[in-house]
Amino acid sequence: MGTDLAITLMLAFLDRAAAYGALISKARAEGRDVTDAEIDELAREDDAARADLVAAIAKRKAGG
């Protein structure tokens, strides 16, 4: 793994962690728990990003 890719992946991870943190902060400010639907939405976004990453890795391995 190249340095550029490692940094890109780390930044993406931090962005996703920030999204979860913001959701938790918002819920706390509203005096409530995070709902299953809210967590599911973030999980769907994570799954889509993961699928894109897997496709990009496969394409790179294939020489494209």
C-alpha cells in the first residue's frame, strides 16, 4: 500500500468516525438516544463506500 492510499484511507475513516460522532452529539443535545434507523443509514453509507473501495482495489489488481 502506498503512502497516498494509506493517507486517503485514514482520512476517509476519520470522516466516517466524525459522522458517527456528530450523530451521537446531536442525539444527546436533543436528550435522546440514537435510533436504529439513524445507525442503519450510516451503515448503508459505509457499505456503499466499502463496495466502491473493493471495486477500486479489484480494478487496480486487474491492471486497470
